[in-house]
Amino acid sequence: MPNAIVLPFRIQRGDSVIKGGTVTTTNETIDGLLRLEEHRLVVQWRLERTTDLVGPEIRSDRKLEPVREAIVPLAGLAACTVRGSWWPWSRSIKVVLTAADMQAFEAVAGPRGLQLSHPAELVIAVRAQDRQAAREFASDVELAVATLAMKRAEEGGELPPGQTAAWASGILPSTQTAQAAAMSTVRPEGTRHVPTQNEGEEVIS
């Protein structure tokens, strides 16, 4: 791939704790970027944390962390899918990256990474107007993973267990299938903002 393929994303999360007559509310906003390169997926993000204390003392603290980066080799990915909401009136979709190797994914999902709810999945919600860009990104990732797996198979190498299972189940497409999906659309120029939201999911075919 001569040029890197990117998809911006945003993850928002928060919680509240009541202790000793003080309510502490913490909200985190993670703005990041997925960048697909030849043999790896680069994940970059910056976390902004706001802490509000309401009690004997009322205070609001804001902390902006420096940009961080984690690299996942394509051999560590099993699949990249696009899921939509169960609700018929919702047009929201999510890009789901599934790990083939949890150790390879630890830098993204673990305590020093994004601290994801599932250690083998990175789920990114996408705005309705960004559906096309998200589909193209997922197709590009699938194509890259399938191409790498095909190359390793032709060279007589073994596939990672997650990729072997994904290939057998049809989650990981053949190179021709992924390439056809990737070429069926034209990539728009520019990048897009990707917020998050929590909804039920279904796989979009």
C-alpha cells in the first residue's frame, strides 16, 4: 500500500463515585487515529480527563495527556468488521477490530493502552455520515490481513490461531473477496470525526 489509510475516532466514557459526602465525577474523552500501513496498524490517541468534585469543596480539574501510540502487526489481527444498530431507525454503525493474538493487542487494550472493556476488541462508533469511510477502512484492513495471510500460506508458514479460525469460519475473506469489496467504492478525500455512542448491534452484510 503506497499511502497510509486513516480513520479518526473518538471514545467517551465516565463514572461517578460518592464517598464521604463528596461526589466525584470523572469523564474521559479519547480522540484518536487508526492508520493502516503495509504490515501494521498504528493506533494513536490523546486522552482528556475532567474530574468534578462536589461536596465540602467544589472543584473541576482538567488533564490533557500527551499523544500516545501503539502498533499492532497485521498478523495480530483476525478481522475488521462493520456493525450496525439493532434499532431500525438508527443509522449508526461501529467498526470492530478483533485480535488474533491478545499479546499483540495488549498495547492497545491493556492498562497502558485504551483500557478497553474487552481485551481482544476495539469497538469504534461512527457517525451516520461517516458510514462510507468506515466501510472502506474495514475493507482495506480485511484486504491487508487476507493478503498477508495468503502470502504466509503460499510461503509455507503457519497462520496465527486467530486468523486460522477466522479464515475457516469465513470472517476473514479471501484476498479476491476483500479486494473486490475495497475496489467497489471510491475513497473520499480528507479525514472524518468519529464520536461514540452505546447501542445494540447487528452485523451489516
